[in-house]
Amino acid sequence: MVGPMSETTDLLVVGAGPAGLAAAVTAADHGLRVMLVDAGPQPGGQYWRHPDERYPVADESAGHHGWKVLTKLRDRLRVHRGAGHIDYRPGTQVWFIEAPKTESSPWYVYTTASVEAQPDHVPTGSVRAMRIVLCPGGYDRQLPVPGWDLPGVMAAGGVQALLKGSRTLAGRRAVVAGTGPFLLPVAVGLAEAGAEVVAICEAGNLTGWAKNVTGAVQVPSKGVEGAEYAKALVKHRIPYKTSTAVTRIDGDGQVQSAVLTALDRRGRPRSGSERAVEVDLVAFGWGFTPSMELVQAVGAETRIGSDESLIAVVDDMQRSTASRVYIAGEATGVGGAMMAVAEGELAGLGAAGDNGSSIDGARVRKLRGIIRRSAAFAQAMHHAHPVPARWTDWLTEDTLVCRCEEVTYAQVCHARDDLSADEARSVKILARPGMGWCQGRVCGFACAKIAAANEDRDLSPDDLARMSKRSLATPVSLEDLADLTLE
Amino acid sequence: MPTAEPEPAPNTITFDGEPIPARPGQTVGAALTEAGIRSWRETRKNGRPRGLFCGIGVCYDCLLTINGQSNQRACLAPAEDGTSCESGSGEEGLRDGGTDE
């Protein structure tokens, strides 16, 4: 199966964020011919999203951490591109991967443009690759809330993407809510750009940090970042409310107010504690969901991470259980950009070593140490910022769970309770959440939790895998399919 | 909406025929947001307004028609000078990647 654009490369890296950039330049350093495909228009991924490089601005790095790490990776990418070692394809997304026919034959990877509405968009194509490094990143995890489909309710990462990429404020008066340290830079970014941030609502009570202090102190730079945010919160007078959630959003055609509710020690909304605040923007993030469609497409083994996300199983060189496929970054466990960079470099070294290049053993050991310490920190963070145990208490019967197919909580419960759908796949088939445009990317976690809640059990990899397995990784047009030359 | 960095907006896009200013490098979703436009399609079932949600190409809430091409993500499409946008996602089903599993 070879399309007209087909070519064979030693290594295909998917994703040009922290992990993918590190993997690509490391492999190229070791003599591999690398192709780097990325859905974004320029390197950096979601973490280092920045203004369009074709129109330079003086403060390109505004609001960023570790910007020098990006500029170094970007410079190395430029050099390797100039020398013909890396074929970089921005604006390109992978929609299908076909396994090798034999132990020595290549993977077939099918690509299409991430934005089609431009005359010069990249054509549909296919790539043959002997090895693949998957660095698909992730996106904000969401929980349904009454009124969360009103315009003006956004993912926290989307609010930040508008700021970092387009220098656009998503609202004037905001509440930032959910759980996790990512709420801090989003709130501070909004305030520094001129918005009023009424509150950060952190659902966790943060006593978890004390219990996990050995994990937390293993990455000292995180303490420095925390202090910077604390200073910024004081400067902009942003209240940081722990054990608090936004439990309802109201408005006529768009957000006009949000209800803040205290949570008790078991994560239940405390009745009587509700307080409405006038806002035009609600930014939600409940940690992150790794993008797992390509990981599942290659058939790699998955497990449940410490934040209840579906993640890939990898060995100490980032090898997945799929032959000649390496995985790095959030898809192996949400741990932030610096851990992703280390994992990406290790994956690049792994691919280079397995390809016959000589690699530096001391460097491998050093990277493993960084990853081990970062993972300990991430695990402490995940335990301190859990999804509230009783988040479904704030749902009403008509709260949308699936935004695409407009499936309500009552409909999901009906499938579970009356039609005996005790796991996510049956719920999906019977009530149709996760069957729309986003294919369960947004509601998959919530659906899996609701389905498992009946039996009061923990999530299994199957629960999440069934909500995130997609036959095509991204919607493609019939024209794209027609363009393929099938052998 | 206010802008984080008030600057002249030398580009113009159109939204349902109306001119909307845009800065080079902005996305269509950003330009519409700055113009105070927060929704640009209605859902099939309940006719509910939809605009930007995930903002990074994952959720497909922000679909609209750009330069005649239906079902484009406003959060990803660049607001290049002269870009023509129409509310509504356009033809349903053309790009349906739907699957039962």
C-alpha cells in the first residue's frame, strides 16, 4: 500500500513538541534519516506554542518556561534540516498507521493536512518508516458541568493557546477551575494580559503534598516555578481557593455567571456553600488526557497511570510493546515538558542504538535519572490533584456529557442502569456518547468513570481504551481516501 | 474582547460577509473572539450555540466554513488577509470519521 508521496525513512517522529523535537534531533545527531511530522504550523507543540514565526515579535517567549530549551532544540532542528538530515513536515497530521508485514519491512503511515482551507495545504500522503517515535502530547481533561457547553466555557489549554499563539484574551472576567498546577499559569497569563481573574478554583485540598513531599522535592526547579506563581497571584490579587469547584454555569447564549461550591473531604459538593460570580469566561482543566489514538493504532500495550489516564507501557529506552515503535512525552504518563524532553532524547537514543549507531551509555543513565525523578514528582502531583470522587453529584439529568452528540447524563445513566451497560463500550453503543466529531476525546474519561461508578470500581485500561480507540486517528475527507493509491 | 497586545490589525477577514480585523499570525478563532463573536454554529439536535472550546484542534466544536470549505476548525485555521468565513459547519457527514468502536 504505497501512495504517490511515499518514501522510506529510518525514523518517523510524530509530534514536534518537547518530546518529539528532542527525539528527532537526537536521532539525526546519530546519523539517522528522520522525518518529523507535526499537526502544528511551527515547532514547540502545545507547551511552547508561540506567535507565528513569520511575523517576529520582540517578546516571543512571553509567559513561557524553559524557553531556552526550545530555542536550542529549534536551532538544532534548523541545522539538521539544512543538512538534509531531518525532513520536517508541519501542518501534517497522521490519520492511519499500518503495521509492518514482516520483521524487516517498514511501517506505513498515512498523513493529511491539519488545516485544509488553504490553497497551499500539504497534500495527503504516505510515509514508509523503519522505526517510529510517537510523541502525540495531550490535552486538558474535562468533566461535564451543567452549562459547560455555553460559549465562553473553554479548556484551560485553549485559553492559553489563544494567548500564547494569537495574543488574544478569551474573556475579560474569568474563573479558572479544575485541578492541577496548570491552572496557575493560565490564571496568571490571563491577568498579565489584562483580564480580571475572579478566582482559581482548585478542587484538591492539597494536603496530599505533605504526604508525598519526597516526590515533590526531587525536582527543585518546580519549587522555583511555584514561588513565581505565588508572587504573581499576590500581585494580581487572584484568590486561590482549594477544595472548591465550579459546579454550574449560567448564561443566555454565553457565559454570564458561574457557581463556586466548596467540596468536602470526600470530594462532595457542600450544599449551602454555593456562591455565584459574574464572569464571561470559565477555563476548565482537570489534569491532562494523553492523545492515545496512534499508540492504540500501532497496537502498543497500555495501562492506567497515577492520574487515571490511559498511558503507554514503555521499557527503559522508551520502546513500546509494538515492534520498532518508541513512545515519549505525555503518552507515557503526564509529567510535563522537561520530563518529555528527557524521554524524547532517550527515545531518539533508543531508536539510534537499535538502528546500529553507537550511543553514550552515561547519557542514557543520566536521562533515566531525570525521568525517574520527574516521574516521582508527577506522581506526587497527581495524588495531590485528584478528580473529586463525587464529581457526578453536581450533574443534573439534562447536563450534557457528550457535547458532540448531545447525550445527557440521564441518557448515559439509563444505558448503564436500565440496559445493564456496566462498561464504557456498551454505554457508547447504547447511548452514543463519544460517537461524534471528537470521537470521545472530550467525554471519554467522564463516560468511563460514570460507567464504572455503578460497580464502585477503579478504571481499567479497557474502560479508557474502548473510549479512545479510533479506527481513524483524525477525521479525513472522502477525497483524501480517494487520493490514496492502493496496491 | 480586549487584546493582550493592542496593535494595528492590518489584515481583514470576513464573517458572514462582515469585515473582521485580524493580526498576522492570528487564527480565525482568535480574530472572531477579539471581534466579540463567541459562537458560529448551532448543534444539530438542540440548536445550541458553539464556538471555541478546546482551542487546540481536539474537540471540533469550533467548526465553520472557511473559503468555501466546510467543517474547518476555527482554532487552527490562520486568519490570512481576505479569508472568508461563514457560520455553520457546512455540509454534515462529508468528513465523518465516525466509528462504532
